[in-house]
Amino acid sequence: MFPQWSEHADAMSQVQIWTALELEGFGANLQHMGAIPAAEDAIRKEWDIPADWSLKANMNFGGMAQDHPPKPAKLPTEETVKVYTS
């Protein structure tokens, strides 16, 4: 399970980095790549990344081009969460 747990830890780091970037006024976009061979090949070539590495996601960040659009209204919790008791 250690390989899977290490990916979970990496995801937590991504959330922390994204939050830190936002607090500093940057925009960020986390893109999950999956297995896109053409993208992985181009990225390996551009940044000299070892062939045995597998791209899971990349985070682009920089100045924000525009403000975030307003979020739609959320449904009440009672309509979206179900609690079952025995």
C-alpha cells in the first residue's frame, strides 16, 4: 500500500501549495493528465524527465487573467447528504 499512500500524501501537498499560491495572489490550475503518451513524451523531452517517471498531474500557476466566476447557489445539505442509522 505504500505506493498508493505516497500518492495520497502528494495530493495533500498539492492542496497546500495551491492554497499558498492563492494566498499570495496567484491563480493555479491542477490538471490531471492520466495516461496521455503524447503529452508525457513532450514533457519528458522538454524538461529531461526520466522515462520511468509517470505523469499524474501538473499545476500551472501565475497571475490571474480574470476573476473567478461567481459560484452557483448550493443545494441545502438536507438535499445532498443522506444519513443512515441502524
